[in-house]
Amino acid sequence: MSCLPHYLIPSSLKSSIVPSTIQLQSYNGSDIQVYGCLAADIALGEINLQNCIFQIVSDDCKPILGTPELFENGLEIDFQGGLIKKGSQQQHITLCDGPSAAIKIISKSHFFETTATAAESFTIRPHSSKFINVNLSACPTSYICALPERFSKNKSLEVYDQCLQICSLQETARIEVSNNSSLPLHIREKTTICKISEVEMKMPDKGVEGKKEIIMKELSIGRG
């Protein structure tokens, strides 16, 4: 399933949004507002995608490109490198796909929690995202999966839902953040960006085609 936040839809296309019966939930179980669905052509950098069907969701969500659009446009995914490829063209992308947003497959754990600060100063353009390096205030003593949650008081800075794989004694991680404002966002080195909490991985109660592979993609799994 593919999703786009409502604010990314041009005014000229908003009248083309048609009602949808799809119901979505975030990883923490809260409902996601769905405005409807829209068929459109999109561009990822130099990669053009045709006849994509998107669920139009609330502005606090991130764009998700689903399996049907990947398959129909002949795209390849480099999961380790976080790249989407079409022929000789490639583009960095957050990997996020799953058969049902209502499947709850992670839960928070109280075993490990730490804060993360910016490893260097950086700037994010208006209404865009960026992968950044962060320093962890504490290191796990074993391999864990963890979720970053916004901790910064800057409301323009959004930390995307993503699950990190963090190794024992790892001191840094790489996360995706975005700027929700219409002005450039400047963040200084050592600014506290987010809280990182360990999570437990759980398989769905009912069988799901692809099982682990689908779950890992739905969680935007990537190495920290």
C-alpha cells in the first residue's frame, strides 16, 4: 500500500481525491486519518513512476511507496543501501511496506532507553527530509531493535517512524528526520534530537505472506 501526506498534494489535484474505505493505524495503535485515494504519476528524483495509487493521509505521516507501485514500474530495492533503482537511475528512500497497517508487530520494552544528539550541525530544506547521524548518550550491551521518538522542543523537526538495529556498545545511529515548516531548519551539533527506546519484535497471530521480510520492510528496518 502506498500513502502520501495531504500537504504534498497540489491544490489542482485535491478535487481528484476519491473516498476510500481503507482504515490505517500507526505502530502505537492510534488511528491515521485517511482523506481518500488518488491515482497519479510521481517523480523520485530522476525516477518517474506512472499510475500510482496512493491513500492520502494526515500531514504528520510520511510518504510510503508500496509493493504494487514498485512492481508495476519495474523498480528494484537495495534494502541494505536504502536505495530504489530503475535501470541506471537510483534514489535514496525509506523502505516501508506491508499488507496491513493494522498489524501490530512491535511493542515498547523498558530494557534500554537513551537520548540521541546531533553528531554535527545540519540544515533541512522546507518540507523535506534528511538522514542524519546521532550520538547515543548510552550504549546497549547487546543487539537490540529500537524506535526513535521526537524529544526536541522544535515543533518543525519531525522524527520519522523507523526501527533501528543497534549493535552491542554501538555509540552512533543514523535516522531520518524532516522539516515540516516552510522555512529552512538549522540544527546545531549536540542538539538533542530524539529518545531511542528498545522494542520487542512480534510475529502477527495470523499467517502473513512473506512473514519476516514483510515485517522488516513495514518497520523501515535499517542498521543504526
